[in-house]
Amino acid sequence: MKLKTQEVAKELGMAPRTIRKWVKKYDIPCSKNDYGHYVYDEKAISFLESLKASSEIAGTLDIYETSIEMKDLEDTNISPVKKEHSMSELMERIERTEWLLDQKADEVVSYQLLQQRKEIEDLTKRIQELEDMMINLQEPAKKYEPPLILDQPMKMKRRGMFRSIFGL
């Protein structure tokens, strides 16, 4: 069974562009049809599936690349100096990754502390508002007395206004 890039992408649930990138990056064996489109056989599809699985587990393909490099080191007769150099590079990458994880953990904790501080300030403000409301409720209420008619100023009648407007 031979499939095109679009069909493989749908089957794997990936973008066709990612499939094409992986084919070039990892030299996945596949052929091209008359129109220059990649055509994938069962072997290529299974290789792409394994790449996808390793990238989902690791988050990136760096681990997969490292395992390929290690297999190459084991398969060929490389000098111990080169193996030592490769191991030191791997250790540096591990240390850098651990440092990045520590830094990210510190950032997360800082963010959580800021959020909790904000929540505490909001709760303190709300408690103060409730205390003020309780104090107002505990004070004896002033008895409502309707205003007396004599307390209001008397309005003067404007008799002359109509006369001046209409000229009467």
C-alpha cells in the first residue's frame, strides 16, 4: 500500500509539512511519483509512527536523535576519545536540561506566590469591607422623622412673569 503525504498526515494526525520535514531531516526512505510527490510504503509509515511516538513522549526529537547517535557509536569502531567527547556532550545537555527545569520550577513557584499574595490582599480588603458594614449595622439607627412643612422654604409665586410675557 502506497500513500501520499496528505493521507499519511491524516492517518498519523499530523501536519503534512511536519511529515515532509521529517522525511528530509531523518532521510526516511520513500519514493516520489511522476508529479514529484512523496509516496510512502509500510516501512516509511512505521518509521514515521515511531518518530511521532518518541516526540510525544519526549516533547522533542532530541532524545530520538541522541539514541541514533549512540547506536552509531556502538556499531562503528570509533576511538575512545570521540566516545568520551560524545558522552561529555550528552552530560552537558543533561545538565543544561536540569538547569532549565530548575529555572522553570522557580518561575512557577514565583508565579504561584504572586497569585496567592493577590488573593490574600483581596480577601483582606473584603474582610475590612465586611467589618465596616458590621460596625454600621451595630450603630443605633437614627429614627426617621419626616420633614415639617415649615422646615422647607416657601416658594414665591411669580404672578408678574405671565404678565410680562404676554403683555397683560
